[in-house]
Amino acid sequence: MHIHRLERIWLSFGIVMLVVFLGVIGTAAISEGIVPPSNIQTINPATVAQTAPFDNPGLRKIGDNAYEAYILARYPVFIPHEIRVPAGAKVTFFVTSPDVVHGFFVTNSDVNMMVVPGWVSSATHVFRRPGQYLLLCNEYCGREHHFMYGTIEVH
Ligand code: CUA
């Protein structure tokens, strides 16, 4: 097959640039220790179910209308599936996965995290308005990905 000389030059240029860009990203990620955003600490994904506080996932009251929610994103469910808090509650989510990469997105909020096995992701939100907030997995995680959801009931 004949490839025109100019076309060959452009193809080579494209491949070289691809290698350079991936190299720059890879080098920066390794040298700067870049990890997915909102991931705060490491955890062994194989022993998540035996590691506190994820051995007992759920909501903990830590202050005046302030809560910590420990949630396990385990294909294809969130454990616990439902959380109930009063209006105005400040909730800090800690989420981890024992299996594959999941998403953690709370509708009508600024909580949108990637949940990576081996890491604990965290985000905080104040639920001012009463109502039902959907909690969705927005990273494709398998055949039943679209069943992976939960609810946050603000009363
Ligand atoms: Cu979990 Cu998609």
C-alpha cells in the first residue's frame, strides 16, 4: 500500500505527539503523586468489609446537625441504600469500593466523586432543602450499573 509522503509525516507527527502527551501525563502523575480527586486515604479493598468504619457502614451523628456517612459502593448496590437526615444537615460522605470503580453522584448537590478500590473518597454537603436526593453511580461498573442507586431523604 502506498502512503503519500506528507501523509506519512503527519501520521508520524501524530504518533510522536500522542507518546509525548501520555508521557507527560504519566510522568507528572507519578512524580507529583497525583491521585483521583477527593480521594483522601488508602484502604485495602480485599478487607474493606472487616475494616472499621466500613465494617459497619451507615450514618453517624458527630455534632449539632452534623453527620458522617460511611458508604460502601459494592457492585451493584450502595450500602446503606437509604440515608435520612433533617433539613440543614451537614453530611460528610466517606465512600469506598471493594470491587471496581464506581461513581458517587448526589443529585442537586455538588457531590460528585469517583470511588476507586483502594481509596476512600470524601465530600461534604449541607442539605438545606427537604426532599429526596438521588444517589447515583455514574461510572459504568458492570451489567447492573443502572440499578446502582440510593436515596438521601431530607425531612
Ligand atoms: Cu457502580 Cu456503576
